[in-house]
Amino acid sequence: MSDEVGLFGYLDRVNELKQRPTALDKLNESIDWSCFKSVLKEHLNFKDRSKRGRKPLDSILMFKVLILQKYYNLSEEETEFHILDRFSFQRFLGLSASDKVPDKNTIWLFKQRLGTEGIAALFNYFSGCLQANGFEVSAGKIVDASFVEVPRQQNSSEENKQIKSGEVPENWQKKPARMRQKDLDARWTTKSGHPYFGYKNHIKVDWKSKLIERWGVTAANTHGWLMLDWLRGKGIAPQINERAYRGRPLTQEQKDSNRLKSSVRARVEHVFGVLSNSMGADQIRCIGLDRAKQSNDLGNLVYNRFRFKQLGGSMLK
């Protein structure tokens, strides 16, 4: 009798929660996920696998698992647990309590198989869908960057000197296990007296919609002027706030110009605010530039998905 009551209680709880839609439910309502299947199939390329062994899980299901992982800033192990534990995650993935949940190893392997090229292809496909569904881009663009920190390395000054010159310390080469824990691509930098170790997420945002259009990931010590020089090479005039110097205060005209520029520039800070505060994208657990790119690319893609819904987007096919 207790089992029957437990079952009915469970069903009542599921039905009650369905009446309280979450952000994940709203996202599901706005996107036809099957449209990404062809892009996933192209980049996952499971055709080369032997017919023996376990059949891979559905690619759309696994893609949505990565979205959950990135949006909630979870490890593979945490993602597996929360899918088992949370009704909202199960609903988003279309799973019932009796369905098999992908384990942490399956999630990690899927992410590695998809790679940075696969995520970039998904981002570009989604951007094309946005434009095809009436989300036209505007003429104004905002380019900015934000630090993405990674686990800090405890190296000697000599080891750091060798890393900066592109060398691998000799005593590391003899210890493969230690090498796997060392990030040879991340760099130290300082801003406003605060030290950062890791990378920079450079993004180009449409000023009107605040959708991310393009992005790039570099070491943290890459100067922003390099990106601005690239813009100038494309014939684009950067609108940068002017600075006052000792003995050369800003004129009133310059102050007014800075105030106008700042009101536009603030919109990109909203984007970084979501990436950092809601998704924890300003700190990642991975090591190396390739994995940092993958993590940032996925974060930018997930941001655009939820931003699309905030803009009032209906079903995207």
C-alpha cells in the first residue's frame, strides 16, 4: 500500500511542477532541437565506430546535457547527479525517472568528440537561424573582452621563464602525470592591481539585441589593442573612451563624448554579467588553450540561446 501511495505522490509532484515552468521549459518551447541533428551528425561522425559495443546516446540529448552543464557551471560528475536528482533537468532532456542517464564519462567523451569545431558550427548554424527568423543584426557593434581564470599554477620563476619563451621545463617532460596538470598556454596579467591567470574571452556583440556574433579566446596577457588593430584593418573606426593624463585633462567635449560611448558600451557589460554571474564562465576548470576555447565557445552559444528567449523569440526551427 505504501508503494502505491508513493507512486501517486510522485505523479502528483510531477504534475504540480509542470504547472510551474522554469527557464529550461521556456527554452524548450522556443527551439526545435531536432534542427541541430545534421550539424551534430557531421561533426560527431560516429560512422567510423564498430557495430559491436554499446550504441551511442542520442546526439540531441547529449547536446542538451552540455547546455545544462555550461548554464549551471557543473562538472561532469555534478551534471550526472543533478540530472538524476532534478525534475526540471529531466523534463528539459525529455527523460523519465526510469530512463538511463548519461554518466560523467559519457558526458566528457561527447564533449571531446564534438570539439571546438563542432561547437563553432553549432553557433554559426544557430546565428543563421536567428537571422532567418527575423532577428536582423544592426549596424552598431561592441567589442570587448573579459578575463577567464583557470586553476593557478605553482611554478618556479625559472619554469615560468621557460614557459613564456615557449619551452617545456625539462623536469616536467620526464613526468607525464605532472605535465597533464600544467597549463602551458595560460598567462598572468594584472588589471587595476588585481592579478589574473588564464585567458580572455573576446566577443563582438550586436548593440541592439545584445546577441554575441563572433568571439575569440587568447591568453590573458593579450592586449586589447591587438583586436582594435584588427578592426582598423577592416576599415572600422573604434569608438574608445578618451583618457585624461597628467597635465592634460579632458575637455568638456571629450567628457560628453565619453558619456555617450559609455552608455552604449554598458550593454556589453550586461552580456559579461550573465556569463560570469549566472553561468560562472569567468572561471573554468580545464587546462590548455584548446579546452578553454571549447568551454568559452559553449558558454557563448548557451548565452545566445537564453538571450533569444528573452527577446521574445517563438519556436525556432
